[in-house]
Amino acid sequence: MPPSQPFVPEVVPDPPVGVQPSPTEVVDVADGAQAVPNEPDEQVLRPTKLLRIASMVRTMLDEVRRAPLDDAGRKALREIYERSLKELDDILSPELQAELDNVVIPFGAETPSESELRIAQAQLVGWLEGLFHGIQATLFTQQAMAQQQFEEMRRRQALQIGGGGEPGERPPGAYL
């Protein structure tokens, strides 16, 4: 990919219940080329699960900000946080997993402090929001490209039917 274009991850729809996504599928890329599975590709395999995890992590961060936690509460939140990271690893492509692993800083103690929990969760929420912005940008770009292709097809069709003229203008003798 040329360095002048920002990279945005590709969203892969959730597979039907009971069906595992195939890592060897070839998927279409926005520019019309084919993405080969062995090439670097950022994907979210299960977007709905990603949204549920992100919502849970954001709620946990809000909860940690509201009330002080005792040792047991901090241990429980640490376990939930680490389980969330593992769940994210299951639905992210290897490239996104590596990026997340580079961002996440492991806890030093068995029972992290409230501030450590707040920082870790805020960091994860921020990373997830960045991922969502990338997904939104991808969808917007794909929609704009599809609209552009549709307009180009309409223009070509108008030229073929009428032998010229403006798109949307009826050629002479066209009754419908």
C-alpha cells in the first residue's frame, strides 16, 4: 500500500452460528484487487463480539472511576480485563493482535491499584475507539467507491444507449 494512503482495517461480517471463518479465503479489497490471506491484512472476524467487549470495558472503566475498590474488587477487575484481552485476541487478525499487544502494558502486581486499572482500561478503550474509527472510515470509503462505480455504470449505459449526451437525458426515440 502506498504510504500516502492511510491504512484502515477491513471488517469481515460475523459467520453464521456454528461456522468457523476460513483463514484461507480470498477477500475483495476496496481498490478492486484481491487480498491474499498470507499478505498482511487487518481484520475483525466477529464485529458484534468486538462491540460487546468494548461496551463492557467502557462500563468497567466508568465503574472504577465512580467508587473505590477493595483488594477483591481490584483482583476481579484484573481478571475480567485479562479475559477481555484474550477474547479480543480470538477475534482480531494477527496484525491487530500484535498492535494491541504492543499497546497493552501488563500489570506488575497480583492486585493492581485503582489508578493502574483506570489507566489500563482507558488505554484499551482508547485503542478500541481508534479501531472503530478505522472501521467507520473503511465503510465510508467503501460506500463512496460503490456510489462512484454506480454513477460510472449509469454514465456508460447512457452513452451506450444514446450514443452521447448527458447521463439521465433520454436519447431520441426512447419511450421508457
